Amino acid sequence: MGVMQHDDSGRDGAMIEIEEVRTEVPASTSARNDRFLPFSILIAAAVIGGSIVFSTLYRPSDGGAGAQNGGGTGAGVQAGTLTPADVMKLGPRDAVLGDKNAPVTLVEYGDYQCPYCGLFYAQTEQQIIKDYVNNGKVRMVFRNFAFLGPESTLAAEAAECANDQGKLWPYHDALYAAKVADAQAGGREDDGFFSQAKLVSLAQKVGLDVPTFTKCVANDSESSTVTAEMSQAGAAGVNSTPTFFINGTQILGAEPYATYKQAIDAALTAK
């Protein structure tokens, strides 16, 4: 297990429900033992520890869900064919949180079942939004690296169905908040939590057109989008979650807030 480090963001523990308006602007392996730590243990530790986060990440391992789903590099994709600069280029499927003209771009590759992604969401992301996104300095982009199992893929496709309706970020929040709560109740990866019924209920909660969303999910309409993002991630050398790129600077794992702040401030200075 990775070393626990203090998070100086001033957040009070993990956030289970976050009700806030987000601004979206659509834009045209080595095995590790901590891979098998239960999601519930990680989240419980975060809650007990208050502002503590784990400086670690999830990687695929032999026989694990990631390995069964093509590992972390994407089938048939050669790592390193995309540079960090390539990663920073936004495509038509990228939903931007914040000012689309912000000088700094933060791209996250994540999995909605990844506990460390959940910790980043619950403890660090809101501080970045408060300090940098809300004042127009940073724009955030989330891309799918759904490698932990079938429910990771299902959640990712559902999020992209929400993206079709211009609500990727509210649905992203709903997925992570729900999974954090499931983990606190003892849930694990692929425990049946991300059922179609649950995904539809979350869609209703964030105000999506439910019949359209339900049809999109039932027909696997966005499977090619998720597959394409997985391939792009693999080409960029991504093999774990969460992985971040801040104006090309890569950060691996759910690091303390200070790590992201340093990278963002350096990028702003470079501008």
C-alpha cells in the first residue's frame, strides 16, 4: 500500500453528496499488491483520517479485472505513440469543466470504480475547482480508462450517454458520489452496484432525458467512444488510474492537493 500523506486542501473528509452547478463547454505493468485492497477499506480510511489521501493508484495485474479487460494499454495499441502534447489536444467528445479558454488544461484518465479516483473526487477535485476552475485559470477534462471490470465499462458508457445530453460532469459527480457511498457500506468492484437500474436512477437525479438515456445505455450506443478513449490512453502510455496531465506534465495517483497546485502554478507561470 502506498504511503499516506497529509492533504493541505482544508477539506473535511470524503464528500458523499455534492450538489453544485458545474459549467460544461463541449469542445469540437507491473502487478501491485495494493491493487487488491477493497474499495471499502480505502474509502473508510479516508473518512476516518479526515483530510488524508493515499498517494497511490490502481494498475492492472495478472489475473485481475484489468488483465481480463485488455490490461492498461488497450488491445493492439503501442504505448508512447501519443505525446503529452497530443493528450492535451481536445476532441469533440471532451466535455470541458470551466472556461474553455483557460490557460491550463487538466486531463484525468479515470475509472468510476477506482477507489483512488474516488478519493481524488471526494477530497481534492473540489479544491482545484474552487481555487483554479471557478476563476478561469484551469479547465478540466475527464476521459475514460475503464479497466477494472464490466461495471467500469457500463458506468463509463452511461457517462458518455449523459455527455450526449451535455451533462457529463453532473453525471460524473453522481457516479463517484454513489460509488463512494457504496464502498462505505462494504461494496467492492463489480458488486452489482452499477446496475442499469442504478445508472438510470442517477440519470433522473441529474435531470437527464431518462427515456433517451435508457435507450442509449441499453443499446451500448457509446461503447465505441469508451473504447476509443481507452485506446488513446494506451497510446499515451497510461496504464493506471487515476492518471493526470496538466499542460503536459503527468501526475500518477491520488496525490495530495499540493502536488496538483505546484503543477498548475508552474503551468500558469510558464504562460
